[in-house]
Amino acid sequence: MRQALIKSSIIVVITLLILLFYANYSQHSNVIHSIEEEIQIPATANSSQINVSEDEGGNQYQGISINKFKPSLWLREQFDLILVKAKDSKLEQIKHLAALHRKMKLSQGDYKSIMSLFNRYHEYKLNILSDKKSITPNNVLPDIEDNYQIIERLKHYQTRYFSNEEISAFFADEMHYHKQALSRMAITSDDTLSKSQALDVLEAAIRTQDIAQQEAFLPSIKVARMLQALNDDSVYLPEMTLEAEERFLTFKGKHQHWQNRVKDFIKKVETIKSKQNDLNEVQHNINQLKAKQFKPEEMQRLDVFLRHPTLITSS
């Protein structure tokens, strides 16, 4: 009798759980269905019509024709915005996709196409993020080999998730920039080139690129040459106004004076270490020397130079 009661209780609990599950599922489905109903598009529009609309920033863009859905770089940017706004909420993603569908004035049938492409793009980004973490763990900056691996993974997932048309629309410019970045890294990593030669090759390569790329990277080359010129008088200065050159030479003089002070301090520290054996006394004398030769506000800068000897180069 007792076993029969236990079995009956278990059956009742299971039945309640099943009913609760279907109630929640039905409620969730109704919400999604109500959202999807909002994206219905009138079928009277001319299929060749081009619509000019505004995005959320007030910028005009040429909409896609009714009944004609095509992937584009603009669409990828909208997907990225949705992922930021909706985060991991599937319901929020559906809401934003419905709004995007209306904005693009697509046919109702294209809603499934845009949803499919969005889901594949989301999975693509999740896989890339996971692979990047495994290639360069603990926030370590990737070297050139790491970047080669990352680009190969990008190619792998692109062909896995997207058609050739979608890859061309979403990633053509990105892959072009990746290749250029690898080319620049290869130049700067070439041990057969001096720093000055590497900058010459790098500048020549950048000047073959489009104007936007030149404007983005040539200022960095100018700064790199100025940093070299701080410690090497044979390095020519990039073109600058007379006033700017005077300011640079003044700064260079101060920089070289600082380097000489640090070098003098290092020599005296070595002398202290060579003449005394007691470690406590050695450290005491070094601290006194440091306080004598440098102001309190210079201590942090001094510590940086002492930790990074490559900063103390010959002038």
C-alpha cells in the first residue's frame, strides 16, 4: 500500500512538471510569435523599388529592394550592434532582428534568411573568440606566428559558416587588412634588417597602399624615426617645420642628459657592489646615492630605465 502511494506521488509530481514545462514553452513561443507577426511586410510594394532610409545615427543608406535580400558589410555592422545590445538574450536578439528586418524593408520570407545569417555569424564570432584565447592565453600579445594561426582559423570558420557571396560581403576588406598587417609584422621581425632599414622598407610598403592606409600608418613611421633620432645622430629626421625641429632637438638634448645621469648612477652602483660585501650596507649606500642624484619625482622614471636597460642606449 505504501509503495503504491509513493508511485502515485511520483506520477503526480512528474505530471505537474510536464504541465509547467509546456506552459512556459507555450508562453515563450507566444512572445516570439507575436514579435514575428510584427515584421509582416505589405506585398504591394514594387520588387524593384530602392528605399533610402536612415540608421540610428541619422546616416542615410540605400536600403535593399523588397523581395531581394543580399548580405553586405553594413548588415554585418548591424549584426555586431545587435550582439552588443542583446548580449546573450535570444529574445532580445529576435526583437532587434525584427526591427532590422523592417528597417531594410525586406519581404517576410527573408526574415528566415536574415535570422539564419545572424545565427551563423554569432557562432562564427564565438568560435573565433575561443580560438584566440587558446592561441594567446592570459592576454599575451600575439606574435607573428600567433597572427598567422589566427588568420588561418578565420579562413576556416568563414568557409564553414558562410557562402562565397557572404564571405565576400562580410570579410573581403578585413582579410585584405589582415594580410597587410602580417606583411608589416614580417618586416619589423626581420633580424637581417637594422631598425632604420626596417623603417625604410615599411614606409615604402605603406606608400603603395590606398590613401586611407597611408594616413593611418605613416604618422607612426614618423614617430618611430624620431625615437631613433633621439639616440642616433646618423638617423635623418622626418620632414617637419623649423619650429618643430627646434623643439625636437631641445627634447633630444634633455633626453641624452637624462641617459648620461642614469649611466653615471649605474657605474657608481657597480663600484659600491664591488667594494662592499654586506648586502644591507650595499643597499643602504645605493639608496643614499639614489636620493642624492635624483629628485623624488624622478624616481619612478629612474626605476623604469633600470628595469629596461635597452632604454639606456648610447647617444
